[in-house]
Amino acid sequence: MKSLPVFLAVFAFLCWARASRTPWLFFGWGFLITGLPLLRGLIGPIPVYLFDVAVFLVWTIVLTRRGLPAWPQQVPPWSILFIGILTIFGTLLPTLTYGFYPEMIWNLGHTGLAMTTIVLGAFLLRGATSAERSGLRLGIAIGLIVLAAIAILEKSSSDWNAVLVRLFYGAGDETADQSGSVAAAEVLSALGRVSGPFGSPNTFGIVALMAALNYWLISVIDRRQSLLSYVVPACLAVIALACGSRQVIIATGLVGLGYVMTTAPERALPRLLLGAALIAPILIFVDPSALLDRLGSLSAGVDEANVSARLSEGPQRFWEMLVQDPTLLFTGVGLEIQKLTRFNVDIPSEILDGFVSNGYLLYIYFFGIFGFLVMAAFWIWVVHCGFVAPKTIRPITGGGALALAFIVFADNHAVLSEELLNHIMIFIGMITAMTTSASPATRPRPIRMGVPSDARRASQ
């Protein structure tokens, strides 16, 4: 989705916000990663995503604001490990194998910026102001409203669907990848599923779920309740029904499971009933047939292509790749190495076909066994943190951690979609900050809802 006037206007807004009104910068960040992630410009052949610009500008705040370190010193330095893996296994080793291509540096910067937002998530509680958190929360909420409107338009009208698909993926220069995205979106819409601005119905729904979780968590931390607290879950329900994603239904169920596991029954039951009451009216106005058909086919044992790709075909292709070159188990193939085919790089088909629809296997594919072990340890740590977080937010963090473990297993979008990575890492960063603030090592600081008091200061 490229438009030079829009790019320049949003870029100017983000720079103005960084210079004089930082809460608006956080608003722009939350809105861009949620509602319009495809907004970008070009420097020659290099795409510049506006949400990357927002993340970079937030990083300048983190690096220049005095106070607590953005990342707690007593927890593993995950962002450093991420950058190390991306640099060594994702970039340097593929350079030795295939030669150097500018695409590799872009992949490293784009993905690395998204993965290091875990530090920015922690900064929200250790250095950001309440106004900046509110800006991010509002940006996420407005982005979800935009996504719900897109879902309704795409679902209700084939004409609107065609317009939006071309707007998001056509961008006026029909490259092979964009043409493929347009074709895939049109085929899925004919089956009653919409992709919004994400190129995949599953990613559409999962981004909405993670955005809603981040909104919920920030609202609880700052004790902010408003009409948006009801609008956000309603938007999530609309998007889930429109995209027809079973992954979203299962992940949301895991959030509910974590909530029930960590909440007293007398408190959990009324809120679950309230959630059902919010969803029921939406079922009347939004056609849920595509989702119900997909749930029914799964329960009937129908061997759909996307299910078999995750459970059998993907692992089989991965095994064929290792037979072709066993050393890849230790080195990996590199970050998104498939993009090198546009430079006519000779890569055996067995290696290209080793791409799998499972985030955990994808770590081995990209980064080898060492990268997989680091990332597996990271997700085990995330689930642990979710269930040892302060009691006031444990219903959210426990359920969210369970959902994230499933999301990485169920598809590859948690590895490949940088806007989703932003939401995931924001959530995990906040969990880290709150869990650390509640630990005995940091008890001398006054704590209010898991937020150190010296993080509450003016943004100027």
C-alpha cells in the first residue's frame, strides 16, 4: 500500500510527535502496527514501512530518556540473543553460501527492529509516561476499529473487497509477489474469508487478538475503563468471524482457559457471560457460515490442505531439505532465503520447499538447531512469566502466554509478520517488566499495579 503523499504526511506527523508530543508518537505506533501496517514508501527498491519509522523513533526516546534501564538487568538479554541469531545464522552464514545481496541487510534490519520491540514493551512500564501508554492504547483501539470496518466491507460486498484487495496488495506496480497476494485474497474471499491488510486471514485474526490483549493489559495497568473497553472485544469478534480463522478461535479459547485458571470462579463466570453477551448480537449481523463450515470440516476429519501442510507435508518437506544438505541442521538456510530467488540465486528446490507452516520448525529452517534452542527456551520462559506475573494481571498474562505458545506452533506468521511481531513483543516486554517489578530483588521501589513509581514522570 504505497502512496507518496500519504507516506510523507504520516512521516511528518511521526517526526513532529517525536519532537514535541511523544504520546502522539505512541498513538501512531499502535495505530500503524494494528490498522494500516502496509503503509510504506520506497527508497529505490527498498521499502520503508511507516511502522518501522515509528519503532525507530520510539527507540530514540528509550536511548535518551534518563531513569531505569529499559530492560531489567536480572532477566535474560533476549534482544541481544535475537540480534546475534539474526546476524550470524540469518545473514552472515547465508552470505558465505550464496553471496551478498542487499535483500539480506534489509531482512536483518526489518526483522531485527520488530524482535527488539520486546525492550520497548518493557520500557512502557519502566520509562514511559502514563500519557504515552494511553497514546499506544488509543492507537491500538482505533486500529482495531479500522480493521473491523475493513472486515465488514470485505465480507459484505464483493465490489468493496476488490477495491480494498487492490489497494492493499496491488499498489500500482504488479510484481509477482503482489499479484500472488491479490489472487490469494480473491480466492479466499470467494470462500467467505477475508484477509484485511495482512495477506492472510489467519494473520488478520491473530493480529486483532494480540492487539486486543495489549489494549486489555495496558487498561488494567493504568486502571483505565471507557466505552472502548467494550468496543475492542466487539471488533475482535467481528474480525474473527469475518476471517474464518480456526487459529483465532483456539487461541482465544486458550486466553479464556488461562483466565479461568487464574481467576476465582465467582469473578470469572460473570465476565465470561458478559463476553458471550457481546458476541451474540454480532452473530446476528455478521455471517459466521465460513467459520462454522471450517470448524465442522475439522471436526469431521476432513483432510484440508492447510491442516496437512502443518501436520505432515511441512515436516516431510523439511526432512527432504535435510537429506539434500544435512549441514543445514546446524547452520540453517538464513532469514527468508526464498527472497533471493528474485536475484536468480541457484537454490535447490528441496531447500526452498523446506519452508514449513510451523513457527518452531521455521526457527530450525532459518537458524539451525542453535537458533531453535534459543527460541524454544524463550517461549518456555514466556509461558513461565505469564503464570508468575502479579495476581492483578495474571489472568491476562497467563492466558496470553498460552495463546502465544499455540500461535507459534499453528502457523509461521508469528515469525514472518513484523507487525504481528511488534504486538507479540510489546506484550512479552510488559510481562517481563511487571514480573521483574514484583520480584524480591526490586521490592524496595514503590510499586503501583506493577509499575515503578519513578516511571511516572513528564514526557518532556
